Amino acid sequence: MERKLLAYEEKNTWIDRLCGVTKLIFFLCWSVTSMMTYDTRVLIIMLVLSLVIFKISRTRWDQVGSVFKFILFFLIINIIAIYLFSPAEGVKIYGTETILCGSGRYALRAEQLFYEANIILKYFTVVPSIFIFIVTTNPSEFAASMNRVGISYNAGYAVAIALRYIPDIQADFRKIRNAQMARGIEMSRKGKLVDRIKSTTAIIFPLVFSSMGRIDTISTAMELRSFGKNKKRTWYMARPLKRNDYLVIAFSVLFMIIALVVTYADGSRFYNPFI
């Protein structure tokens, strides 16, 4: 059975049973907190909670593994770029300089390592919540949730369609890849990395054309049904808020407030252990 990345799959956990509005509010509060704070204590707590919730959600590695590896690769590039272009950024932020080894511009400083460690923590607090939100929320319910919090239903429906067709795009990719391999083009792990990258890149164009055809079909069908004519619409997948929803929403808002109060208690969003 082919694995599906970032595809919704109902597992009947208590997270799945939460209303889409609840999960959207939690995700927004969680993301805002992570973006605003550089307090290491807050980030560590958020990381632990993210991993616990990720485990409870029963999200399988084959649903998110490839995407996680790509994000990890991007994170490594980002960390290296920060060090190359601003190797003393931590010194500017924390106001002290503790050289661990080396000298000159690229001397290894404790402040810089601490600053970049916080950036890594920020990534790892948000990424699990993104995965959980996508794989535990029905796309149609997600669209209804976005509309319920004040976002135009046109925008919500566009996002829902994008999420719904992620598995279809993956299926098209596999079909094109298998066709290429049937013609003798090596795209498995047995081939050289450079050759595999070139072969995979060649798939992009037919995949784009296939996706464009699907977009045209969907837009024509929606236009024939007068989609967007009215200012409001009803939702088949909309669900009312229940007790657990109110508890999660209260926790999300309260946690965000407490985390930001702790972060800015000393007037700065950077926790400074070097004072």
C-alpha cells in the first residue's frame, strides 16, 4: 500500500474528535507564541507538549517523514547561513561575548550557539503542530472552521481543496515516476543521487500540467454551480463546540498569555542566561 504524506486520516483519537475551529485556534495560538518568544524555558515546555500531543494523535512517521526530512534539511541550511552571515548575532542580542574556541569573526561563541539553539527549538515546537493539524482535520471541516472565525469561505474552500488534493498529486507523481522507471530511467535509491535529482526534476513539468488540468476541471464545476455568488454559505461538515473544545480553547489562549507574559517580564523576548 502506497503511503500518503500529509493526508487526513481519521483515527478516532480525542484530537480527531475535536471541532475544526478548536484545532485552528490552538494552532494559531501555538504558532503566535512560538514566533513571538525566544525564551528558552517557554520553548522547551512547548517542545515537550508538542511531542506528547504528537504521540497522542497517533500520527505515523510514514505520513510526515519525508516532509520532516525536507524541513530538517532547510533548518540546517538556515542555521549555517545565520552563522556565515552573522556569526556574532548572539553577542548583539545578549550583550556578552564568551569565546569557546577560535578567534576573529568566525570564533565559536556561546551566545551564538545559544541563539541558534533557540531557533532550532522554535522550528521543533511548530512543526509537530502543523503535522497534527493537517493529518487530524478533515479538509471540508477545516474550510468550515476558517469561515467560522471570520475568514472568507472562498479562501477557506481554496485551502480545503489544496489539502484534499495533496494525496491525488502524490498519486500522479508516483504514476509518472513509475512510467519513467518502466522506460529504464533509474529513480530508486540504487541510482546515483545526482541522477535521481535530475530525473525527479524532469517529473515536475508533467506533474504541473496534470495539476493545471485538475484545477481547470474543479474551477469549471464550481463556476457552473455559482460558487461564490452569495456572501454566506452553509457547511455540511461544520460541528458544534463541545466541552473538550472549550477546554482546549481555554488552555490555548491561557497558555499563550502566560507564555508571552513570562517572555516579556524583563522587557525583552530573549531569555538571557549570560547575565
